[in-house]
Amino acid sequence: MSRIKIAVPAVILLGFLGLCLFLACRLGPIAAGYKAKTLCTGVFVSQRSVEDVLAHELKVDSQPILHLAGTQIDHGAQTVTGTFAGFIERHALFRPGLGCTLAGPKGPAALRPQALTPSTNTAPDPFDRPAENFGVDMKKLQAVVDDAFAEPDPERLRRTRAVVVVHQGRIVAERYAPGIGPDTPLHGWSMTKSVMGTLTGALVRQGRLALHDPVDIWRQTDDPRSAITLDHLLRMTDGLAWRENYVSPFSEVLALSWGRDDMAAFAAERPLAHPPGSHWNYSSATTTILARALRAALDDDANAYFAFPRRALFEPLGMTTAVIEPDAAGTFGGATFMYATARDWARWGLLLLSDGVWNGKRILPEGWVAYLTRPTPQSTDHIYGAHFWLKVPPSYYNRDGERPALPKDAFFAVGHWGQIVTIIPSRDLVVVRLGLSMHSWSWDQERFLANLLQALPR
């Protein structure tokens, strides 16, 4: 009997230790990778201090497991090492023009040869012109913008970091949080998905991609996934099994973004849950496969692929701060890893507002913006188009009170923690709001826009 009494606690202890080891091996690389990459980009891309990035992105309301991960930064080598439990290390390397990448097993040395020369702005800047009121109630408008930085609920902080309002092609209101300014590139999170939809249009215009052709990912003709087309990917109706969840530490999206050296390979392993074209499911895996399809369309030429966003989109628009970060396998993190200043996000919004034409030059195919903003029938309440939201997602409006009506032609690029670019063609308006709204429903985008529209002429 005494042996049993001793054995039972021992088994429980061993089980507990085994569980801890499993959790460390499963979550440790993700936690270390997240901290390493976030700090790397915050310091070397956004040019913020180590202390500022640690205090905001990496400590405020973060997952408890992140507190078990440490970081070491080497300013000379432009690398950050994330550590977990003393035996797990992940390394993030900064490369000019490419931002920060989590290194694979071969370490940062394998990534160093790849870089882009500094971007230059040769495009006329629409924001250089002085703003004119054009009937704007400037006092009311500024009050709305100032209120966006207020904190009415201490339990659900908004943490607005930047607001830029562009009306009739000119900035009519602009404000930043302390430590953030017009020259600070900020994380777009899933707004990157909408940029990938824009870049896809540039390749369609070149004839390198076609909407209803199968994507060049699953080459076996007997693989049912080989029926997935570019249109299916853009509309998130590819049918691949995926659960978009940023809360659970075991979620697929965390493993995709910070736990895999080859994100596209991980995404492409997903099995079909529905026949292609039959079911809508918002998915970072889908956009990651799209990013890989863009690379295939450029003949898998790494140099051409890395330069493509800049050549096709960023430089013509004067978006000199914009960068999309690739993974260790050389595929852009198209689901989440673009950084740009609020003004550069606004420039991109202006391109969409003008049907893909910039300074008289067509950047996107004629009708591409109409395609991106045509409702996907399978999406709930027609909330989604083709890599753009046609209505504000539920996390960013007030569920308890009456919701204000917005113009029917409004569409949105939306990212985690409240990154939102709003385009409203009927009001000649682009609104950029960037923040760290980590609690759902802490930021009410619908009310913000409704109040803002009251200050603008109809």
C-alpha cells in the first residue's frame, strides 16, 4: 500500500513535468521568435528605442508566456536573439529594404547576402500641397481626431498611435501618440493582406497571373487542392482547413507567423475542408499561399520577387518607408508583416480611391478595385470582397448600442489591434487609424467614422 502511495504522486509529478516540457517545446520557439522579431522590427525598421518596444508591444497585455522569454540585441550586427527557458533560441536579422526575418537552422549568416538598396522617392508627393478647407469644419474634425486618442475606459484602452485624414487628396487632419511621428513605420498586421491583393492586380495587369487559373502550388493533378484558383485565394473561398485565432497559444496562425521557417509550405499542408469556391473562411494561410503564388509568377526569381512590391507599387506612390518582411525561405509574410508610416498607408489608400491610377499613370488593371470590392457571396452578410473588408469587422464596432450607418461604398483594410485604412469614394476620403487596441471592442471604428463624416462636406 505504501508503494502505491509513493507511486501515485510520482506519476502525477512526471506527468506534470512531461506536460511542461511539451508546452515549452511547442510554445517556446513561438514565444522566442515573436519577441525576437517584434523587437528587431521595432528597433531597426521603426527606429524606436528598445525600452519603448518592450514597454508597449511586448509587455502591455501580452500573453503570460511572453514574460518567460528574454531578448538580447546586437546593434552592430542588427540582430535580436529571443530565448526561452534557457535552451530555446530564435534569431531575427534586419536587412535593408526587407525588414526583419526569423532565421532558419543555418542562422542569420544564411540570410545576410539578401538586401535591397535604400528606396528613393521620385514620385510627386500629393501631401506637399497646402490643405484647403473645401467646406470642412476644421474645429469639429480636430475634436473627433483628438477624441480618438482619449481613453474613456481604463479597462479597455484604445491606444491610438496615428490618425491621418485625407480629403480630396490632401491631409486635413493628422495626429500621433507620444514617441510616434510622421516618419515612424508601424505594423499593418492583416492590412498586409489587402496590399497583397493590390500587388496581385499588378501581376494580372502584366499577364503573369489570371484570376481563374489554378495556382501553381499543388502540382499533382489528382490532388483536389489543385482546383484552387487565384480568385478562390483572393476571396478566401479556397476551402482549406484553417482556424484564425490569435488568442489560443496553440493556434495555427501563431505557428505560421512565428514558428515556421517556410510559412508557405506550412500553409500549403492544410487539407481541404470544403470544395473550392463553396465556403468563405478568413485565413492567414490563404494569403501566405497567395504570396507564394506571386513568387511563382515571377519565375521564382528571388531578386525580382523581393524588388517587386517596391517597383510595382511603393516607389510609384512615393511609399519610401514601406517594407514587407519575408520569411527564412524567401516568401513574403503577406498575411501580416508589412510596415509603413501612416502617411504611406494613406498614399496606398489614395491609389485605391482613384481606381488604381496615380498621377495619371495606371498602376492596377482597369476595374481591379471594383473586383476587390465586389462582395464575396459566401461571406457572412457579404462582409468581404477580395482581400478587402466591405463592412467593419465585429471586433471594431459597438455591439451594445445602435450602430451608425456608413456610406455604402466604404471599404476597409483591417489589421490586428485596430489597424484600419478606410476608403470612401463617394466622400473622396481616406482615413488611416493605427493603434495597439489589444482588447476587442475597445475601438469603435464605425462611431469614429460617423463623427468624422459630420465634419466633412457632403
